[in-house]
Amino acid sequence: MMRYTNLDLLKFLLFEVHPVNELFQYERFAHLNDEQVWMMIESAKQLADQTMAPHFKSMDEQPAHYDGHGNVRTHPALKQIIQSAAEQGWIGGSALFEHGGMQLPEMVFGTAHHIFQAANNGVEGYLGLSAGAAGLITSFGTIDQLEQYVPKIYSGEWQGTMALTEPQAGSSLTDITTSAKLISDNTYAIRGQKIFISGGQHEACSNFVHLTLARIEGAPAGVKGISLFIIPKFRPEKDGSLTYNDVYCAGDFQKMGQRGYATTHLSFGDNNNCIGYLVGEPHKGLNYMFQMMNGARISVGLCAASVAMAAYQASLQYCKERPQGRMPSEKDPSKPPVTIIHHADIQRMLFTQKAIAEGAIALGIACNKLYDLSHAASDSVKEKSLLLLEILTPIVKTYPSEHGSRSAALAIQTLGGYGFTTDFPVQQHYRDLKIMSLYEGTTGIQSIDLLGRKVVMEKGKALQLLLDEIQLTIEAAKQFDGLAGHAEVLSQELSRITWVLKHLQKFAANGQLERYLSDASVFLEMMSYSVIGWQWLKMAVTASLKLQSAHLPDNQKAFYEGKIHTAAFYFTYEMPHAAACASTLLAEETLTSISNFDLFN
Ligand SMILES: Cc1cc2nc3c(=O)[nH]c(=O)nc-3n(C[C@H](O)[C@H](O)[C@H](O)COP(=O)(O)OP(=O)(O)OC[C@H]3O[C@@H](n4cnc5c(N)ncnc54)[C@H](O)[C@@H]3O)c2cc1C
């Protein structure tokens, strides 16, 4: 089987760079130790090897598809995969014991899911959505709702989904029109259409619990009038029976990637018999949903990084095996060709992939740790973790999805013509990856969130905390001769962020909000280079300490040296792009806020 991730990297990140054992001091995670964590990661790898990776290609070739009668047909292996994962706790594992979970840190749960994503990203979505939907019911629902739905979701029998998008309301959830009319207590009659609903009604689960945003009749306009409902396909009755709840799957979407992952069009209440159960208080639905969306944003970012990692592994293996051409200095045609990994241009493409994929995985794991701290710690650690997570969320979602695509394109490039064929998996990785910059908030929307909200929140406190945190790594790096230069570069990049912000904030202060936000995506890209550079510097510092403190066998030595080398590569080949972004952002003339659309002719 082709390698799709690197367990040594995961061990390095979990135990050395972002030590998971720092979480065990908190009551919530006190039942864990490093050995148990690693056993779980190894068992997740085994599960992925045995059940997920073998179907990666065939799920693409036999996509989920609509049967014309309200159901989506899925790959024959899907049901068993969901059940095996559920049995091992990979749907409900991060929930509290009292809610049927294993009280695992998101760092561990998310790392296991990284393995699933790298093995078969289409399958992992079904598990992740169920985990998120059940988490939402647990956080904001009633005890009855929890008891009715959550155990069935955790067992893999029922599928959880998030139903936000409507034909006219994608990025702009303000415009949703699905309606909810009070019947009694917290029971509402629902009518409306939702599109693009992942994991919608398919044949691998027997019931579907749609966590749905709708507007209660008479609710205020805008996001303040949106409420959250549980809308099952079959509603549980008091006697334990199930009644069809008038949620019809009207069709599906055939896609360029993630073809095994059902994407459905749902119609609620065509026969006036669809009941939704209010979660929490009326009109607070979007706030509640943000819990699931924020979790999903980290997960989508990590998924993009995971797919980029799988493409990198395939590319690396090919480059070690494919003989082609000779070194520039070799003039004798009778000499055998070298394998292509000898060529500098191939090495550039391999290191670019490694820098993007591993840097993004490191950031994903760091964000999951912040999530854990924000739940398990108290007072100042909690507050700091929450703020750091707020500012990092748009970046952890967007950098891997945008640069992961670039990385997977390079994986194809390293294979030459074979990369373009369906004989090799890299083209599928490339196709699968594209969705990550679209769902869970497009790159444009994440960028506006970063520049419009996150960098200015609490008078810039989240940004300042992040800059301080990066500064700590810079100080640590200065202790090593080989890293001091990168530390200096990163330090200058932090000043550049502050300087560019000062320039842009003039526009916001003058009320020119459109101008302030017009190049938000360029700003996010610029800031991402520093954030990923921070992760690379952290990895390089950790590796340098290890090399200094222990005499390691050659293979382990090469692993740590590889981290230092890739950090150097990142600072030489990737970081300079930040200056180009800054140059665009500092331009006085705006070229992207025009009103004369004839200029596009
Ligand atoms: C395969 C797939 C699975 C999905 N799964 C789910 C799911 O499970 N649940 C769910 O609810 N939804 C799901 N979605 C929907 C997804 O979240 C939306 O497609 C996404 O939010 C974008 O909305 P849209 O497609 O309507 O595009 P639009 O909102 O029309 O956006 C089109 C373009 O305009 C840009 N744009 C829009 N508004 C602005 C603005 N204010 N400023 C700057 N640029 C802007 C966007 O960035 C984008 O580039 C899924 C979509 C797909 C394709």
C-alpha cells in the first residue's frame, strides 16, 4: 500500500513540538498519558490502512449518486467503515465520559482524523460531520435531545449533518429563508430548501439528524433572527417508533472531487409535515452554529493539509523510483539514468510540498491544542487560548486549502505525464483538495473575517497575543547559529504585518470600509507566511535541541536534520512571497474596488 502520511512526523508534533502531555494537568484529560495517546494513534492508522485507504480510488470511480427516489447510493464499503470507526470511538471520542465519549483531547482526535483524511478524505467527512452535529446538541440542546440523538450518532447508526446553505444564501447566511412556525413548546413546522448538504440522506445510515438554520416567523431580519433546529429525517416518537418527517432528498451534486462523499439537496416540509426541534434559545442559532463551524474550519484546514501530505508521499515515492535523465555534469550517454529525485528542480518541488503539508499539519495540531486549552483550562490560559484560536482560525482553514492545492499540483508535476493519468492517485488528491477553499467559508469570506473582525477584536488583543507568541519562538531560535537568520527574517515579517495594518487602517478610520477590505485575501496570504514560518521555526528549534542533547542513530538524525533543512527551505523559497503581498497591500491606487465593470471586457 502506498504511504499516505508519516507517523514519525505525528509523533514529533504530538510529543515534542506541541507536547500533548501539557494537557494532562487538567482534570478533563488527567486520565491520559503519552503511551495511551500513541496507542490510539497507531490503532487509528491500522483502521485507516484496513478500511479506508483500500477504497480511496474506487470511491472516486463509483461516486455517491442519486437514485431518483429520495436516496443517495453510496459505496458498498461505506457502511462498514462508518461502523468500524464508530466502534473505536472515532465519532464520539472527544466527548465527555458522561456524554458517551472518551474525553480525548481534540489534539488526539484531530490527529487520528488527519490519518483518516490522508487515507481517504471523502470518508472522513461523514465521521467529522456526525461528531460536530452531536457536539452541537450536547452543548446547546436539552437532556432529552441529547439522549434521543447523540448515542445513535456516536454509534454510527444515524448521520449528523449541518444544513445552512440555501440556493440564494451561501456565503451570506443573513439571507436564509427556511421558515419555522411554532406548533407548541419548542416544536416548529419547517419549510424550505437546503442545498450542498454533505452526508445528506444516503444508504449507509438509517436516519439523519440535520442541524438546520431557519427563521422563526416574525423573527428580526438578518443574522439576529436565525435559529437552530434539529430536523431528523425520521422523528423519534414517545413509544420509540420512528415517523417519516417530510425531509426529502430531491437530488445530489456530481462533483470534480470528493466524489464518494454525498452532497445533497434537501427539501423540508413539502407535505406540511416536517417538524423541527428548537436547540437552545430562539434567534441564537448562528452563534451556536459557530461552534460547529469553527471546529469544522480547523478540520477542513487539517483535511487540506492531510490530502496535500498524501499527495506528497505519493510524489516522493515516485521520485525515488523513476529513472530519467542524467545530471547536468554527466556527458556520457552510456551511463545509466539517475532517479529523478537527484534533479534539483524535483527537490525544489518535493521540499515545497513538504514545507506546505508539514507546516500546515503542525498549525492544525497547534490549533487543536488551543481548542483543548480553551475548554480544559481556566482563567487567563482559557482566555488567551480562545483569542489565539479566534485569530488563527481563518488562517488554519485557508492556508492549507489554498497552498495545499499548489502543493498537490506540484505532486502531479513531479510525476510528469503519469501524474495526469488516473493510474496514479495525485490527480485525485488535486481534485479532492479544491473543495477545501470553498466550503466552511470561502477564502474570500475567511479573509474578510481575519482583516475585518479578528485583527481588530478586543482592540487588537488577539493579534498582539499571536505576535507575542511568535516572538517567544523567535527568541528561542536566536540561541542556534543555524536558525538566528530565520529568526531575524520572521521578526521583520512581524513588523511588516503591523506596518501594513497601520496603512490599511487609515482607510477604515476614514469610513472607507470597502477599500480597507478590498485586498483582505492578500493580507491573509501575507500573514499566513509568518504563521507557517513560526511553525517551521518551532519545529527547527525542537529538532536542534534534540540533535544537541542526544546521540541519535542515523535515520533519526536525518529526520531531525530534515526539519531544520525544510525550515531553511521555507525561509528561502516561501517567506519572500510575503514581501510581494505587502507591496500590493501598500499600493496607493486600488485596482480591485472598481465600479466600471466594462473594464473587464
Ligand atoms: C461539495 C460541497 C459540500 C458542501 N457541504 C455543505 C454542508 O454540509 N452544509 C452546508 O450548509 N453547506 C455546504 N456547502 C456549501 C458551501 O458552504 C458554500 O458553497 C459556500 O459557503 C459558498 O457559498 P456559494 O456556493 O453560494 O457561493 P457564493 O456565496 O455565491 O460565493 C461565490 C464567490 O463570491 C465570493 N463572495 C461571496 N460573498 C462575498 C463577499 N461578501 N465579499 C467578497 N467575496 C464574496 C465568494 O468568496 C466566492 O468566491 C457545500 C458546498 C459544496 C460545493
